[in-house]
Amino acid sequence: MTPPHPTPPLTETSLQSLWLHHQVDRFNAAYAAALDEKRYADWLGFFLADAHYRVQARENFDRGLPLCLIHLESQGMMKDRVHGITQTIYHGPYHMRHVISPARVIELERTETGEVLRAEANYAVFRTKPGGVSEVFNVGRYLDEFTWLDGALKLRSRHCVYDSEMILNSLIYPV
Amino acid sequence: MTPPHPTPPLTETSLQSLWLHHQVDRFNAAYAAALDEKRYADWLGFFLADAHYRVQARENFDRGLPLCLIHLESQGMMKDRVHGITQTIYHGPYHMRHVISPARVIELERTETGEVLRAEANYAVFRTKPGGVSEVFNVGRYLDEFTWLDGALKLRSRHCVYDSEMILNSLIYPV
Amino acid sequence: MTPPHPTPPLTETSLQSLWLHHQVDRFNAAYAAALDEKRYADWLGFFLADAHYRVQARENFDRGLPLCLIHLESQGMMKDRVHGITQTIYHGPYHMRHVISPARVIELERTETGEVLRAEANYAVFRTKPGGVSEVFNVGRYLDEFTWLDGALKLRSRHCVYDSEMILNSLIYPV
């Protein structure tokens, strides 16, 4: 069997990697908490004013097709969606529970004014309807672009690519 | 689109945040391993002598109601429970598998004698009965209060708030 | 209630623990992405040339029995398996989605030539067949032995111990 090799030392680059992944994990945990506790107004706060939020089936994503289940192109559209789900859409209520894996930082792109962080994370959302058992509702991958605003991480874009074309009933709340 | 902003530097505070989250994640991984490997006697060791352990439906938790499915108010009561599940309760056996998301540290409260760490984590527990397939068993959120005892993190309180009022058969083992 | 104790300081040992766990988490996220995106040729690259890859039911593992569902004893055998699943095996296609919990480093064994890192992580794999809903497919635990090759973490051995003897249809792709 291949003899073991030495551990690489903890360098400045390693610390930077730790720090970036930590920020994304902390962000995702707070994001999940907001949705799972139905604090939809807080959900808006995870995005920049001109951010995009998309929920798309993997079938379309993999083929490069544009059709999304949800495609919101600004915080204003997200606000409208939140109004819809809390005030106007008639639907059977359900609880969500997100379990998000540790994130995977893809790239930190440096520009003249700052940095754009590209990251991914796998997620599983479980749904519980009143009186029912918890079920697998939506599983997939977040494809994210972050930047920092006043020192806090914000989404420029979150693209939720889910594996199943078949949605249990309908997807009302953002994932 | 909003131009990217600079990454905040890795400061002492960032390192402290990394370190706290890491401790909780490591704790949760060890906690899950103890339960999933059915080392129930080890499970006791994650708690302080006067710790509380509660398992409560979200319906009751959200309404501020006190009723819990399990409410143990000391390590002694936990020991009794472990005796029950291993020696006296007649039940169909099953395996558990915990998948716990990266933790979310809420607060580090400093007191005269030390610190109390408040943290949360989403969990999914899968159940497998002999000869059966793995099923979603219990999903929810750990609401935790930790402190340190001789340098090791210990639970003062773990409150498991699960989403489904409906339990598949019954919940025998702690989650 | 037990009074709170002081937080242990962030030492060299703590930083080393952070760094090791981070490397494994990052590895697992990249490993999951390769499989979930069906980049099976990339999957090979996570292993050393003489690495072992096993998928075994918990029933057998717990009894110390040798029988595995899959037992590959080198990268060559893995390559053959990849050829099989992509070119020759006739099977219904499905998507996988891995949600892997933060890893649990068990031991860093130092030898004359380098280090061997033993770690574990709980995983849940969800399966989605075309036109179907996402289902719990395979849940279990990775038992891993890593070493470093040119500074990159590589598996000497990954042992996937899954909870259910009952596999939905069959397990075609590696988990």
C-alpha cells in the first residue's frame, strides 16, 4: 500500500479557505433557519437589491434550458413573492426543514471593487404537513454567487437546481 | 448589478467564530456517532449532571406549551431512560442515522464563572428496521446550551424540536 | 444548575483540528459533487492507485463478516466499475444527491514517511428517477483512511457502511 505522505502545513491560504467556507456555512445555516421558522421577511435580507433567485429542475439546467419554476430578478420580486405566500396564495400549509451540507467554495474572483465568491452546497428539504409524517420534499444543489455588503455576506444570485421534475403538490415557499 | 465589495479580513473575532462553530460541529458528530452506534451509555457523557434533555413537537414549542414527548431533567433520568430502552422496553429494534447540518452559534454569554454557548443545528434522523428500507424518521432542530467542563464541551440543555406530530410507530431511542 | 466554565483558548492543537476537519469536509463536498454530477472519471481521482473502496451492509460490518455489496481493491478495479456503469450495465438511470454531515476526525497516525488520517462522516443519498419523486436511497457512514499525495488529500480506503440490507432496486453507481 502507498506509504503515507506528510500533512501539508496550515498556511495563510489554508486559513483563508477555512474562513471563506465558514462564512458560507454560517450564511446557509442562518438562511435555513429563516425559512424553516417562516421568517420570510428576513429571507429577503440574505440578498442584494438586484439579486437573482431561481429554482430550476435539473433536467432543464443540465440541458442549458432557461425555464425555471421560480425566477425572481430583484429583491422587489422576492418581496412580492413573500406577500403572495403569506397573504394571497390559497394553499395547504406545511413546515420545511433544511439540511444543508458543508459548502464547497469554487472560486473567489477578484475585481477592481471587491470580490465575488462562487460556492455550492447540497441541500435536502423535508416537508411536514399538519398531522402527517415528514417527507423528502426537494433535494438539490445551491449554485451561489456572493459578495460582501458592509462586511456581511450577501447573495448576488442563488440558483437552486433540484433533482426531481416531480414536485409533491406544489412548491409554495422558497427553498 | 451591484459591484462586488471587498472580503472582510480574518480577525481575532473571525477565528473565535470558527473555533466555536468547530467545537459544536465536532460535538454533534460525536453525539450522532454514539447514538447511531447504540452506545447509549456514552450518550449520557455528552451532558452535565443536571442537564435537561427534551424532545418536543414543533406545534407545542411554537405555541409556548410545555408538553414534551420526552423530558429528562438530569443525567440520572437519562440513565434511567437508557436502562429502559436497553433492558426493559419491549419494542421493535431499528437503526438510526443522524445527518446534522453545520451548527449555528447564536450567542456566547459571558458570566463571572465562565461562558454559556447557545447554538442550534438542523437534524434529520433516518430509521431502518431489520429487512426494511431507510425512512425519514424525525427531522427538526436542536436548541442547545453548552458549557465547558475541564475543557470539554458539555450540554446543559438540549431541546430537540421536531416537525411532525406524527411519529412513525414510537420514538424509543433519544435523537 | 452547574455554573458555566471558561471557554478553552484557541491553541495550535485547536487550529490543527480545524484544519484537518476542514480538509475532510472539503474533500467530501468535492467527492459528492463528482458523483452527483455523474463525473465518474473524476471519482477515481479521489483515491490512491492501490486504494480500497467497499460498500457493505451494517449487518455484516457489525458482525465482522467480510461480505460486501461492492469491494474494489485498486483504482484499476474502480475504473472497470466506471466502465461498467457507463458503458455496459443495462439499468434504469437515476440521479443521486449526497448530503454529508461535517466529518469526525478519529485519529492522525504519524509514521516515518507521513501521516494517515482516519475520519468518519454520516451520509444520506437521495435518489431521483426520471419523472419520479426524490427518495431516501442509501444512508450510512463513511469510514475513511486518508493520506496526502503532493499536498492533496487522497483516500487509501473508503468503507461505506449502509444501514439497510434492503436496497431500492439495485445500487449501480458508487455512493
